[in-house]
Amino acid sequence: MFKKLTERVYYLEHNEDTDRPVLGYIKGDKFSLMIDGGNSAKHVAIYMQELEKRQLPHPKFVAITHWHWDHTLGISSTNAVIIANSLTNKQLCKMRRWKWDEESMDKRVAAGEEIEFCNSMIKKEYPKKDKIKVISADMIFNNYFMLDLGGITCEMIKIGGCHSDDSTIFYVPEEKILFIGDAACEDLYHGESYDKGKIKKVISILSKIEFNIVIEGHNEHTDKAELLEYLEGKLTEI
């Protein structure tokens, strides 16, 4: 389902069937921004169809929350300018050299470069592996970048965290809305765990941002208090 949060901010809900994450949309007077690139051309096509139904402009830019396959394998079909932080782009460049036959994919799992959950979901989303195409970013920033879309801005903040060191969050100050991808999630590549130092950093950064609505990559939108309560709870479990 495509959800409208305000006149300028929307998102396509996540779908657990093949681990499709939320895809955000910010409508500016000059340009529009897509948040995350989806896990396939099919995923992106659904998003674009929802925009067309509402006569919303095609996004000029696509910004990536982190490198994981479900957030990036669709970007080649967006026909937009791709924005990512330097660490995300470094990994995308590495992924461009990967082979996508099942033997190569299984070897990456054995080597710890990928996890079995993602491996199985990729195979489910892509019955034909030759459809997989990885591209790198067109615009690269380090820790912070602000994009003026016309009448509304988006602040891109590299936050890191337990889930992925390259995680970036996207803040829309005019609407007090925050897209965080999977930045509040655990590390899935080293035993499904949280690191105390990393989670404290995430809590500290989020606490200082003035937002009312937060959208995670694989969840329904919630508010600041509930998100921080969840993270504080995880911290006490460590």
C-alpha cells in the first residue's frame, strides 16, 4: 500500500514476501526524491505505478540508506540520479564485480560476505539471475548532505549503527519526518546482535533530531518516543 503522510511525503509499504523494504517519496516544487532503490525492477515498477496513479512527478533523485541488496538492486531501473554516502558507494562498487550465478552466491554466504536469509530472498525475487544489475552512485557525500528540492529539504546524515556501518538517515525538517532505513536494526552478519557503543551513538543522534514521525525500512511508521523506547530497551538487554 502507498501511504500519504503529508502533502509532500509518502511511502510504499514494505513487503515481507521477498524482503522488499519501504520506499519513500518526498515531493519538492522543483524536484522529487525517492528514498531507497528497492530490491528489483519489479519493486521499483510498483512504486512508479503508485506515483502515476496520484500524478506525482517521477523522482529526479534516489538516495540510498545502506548497501544491502534489498535497498539497492532496484536502483538501475529508476532512471534517476543516485545519491549515496562514500561507504555505501564503496560497497556498491565491490558488488558490481560480484557474479550472480547460484554457485557464486552460495560461496559468498560460506565466506561471510552474505547471509543465508538474504541469499534465499534474492533467489526468490530473481528466478532469472541475469536480471540482477548493480550500479554505483552518481553523487557521493561523506557524513552529511542537504538537498533542496524546492519548498522542502532533505538532510542526509550518515549514522552508522549495528545493522550496517554505512547507514544513512533522511530528515525532512519542514515536515518533522525521518526515514531511517534499517539503522535501528541489529547486526545480521555477526550473529544477530546489538553493539552497546553503536546503539548508544544511534540513540544520541536520534534524540537530538526534532521529528514526530519515523519510517523504518521494514516496519510501519511510528513516532520518536516509541522508537527511542525500543532502542533503549535493546540497550538494557546487552
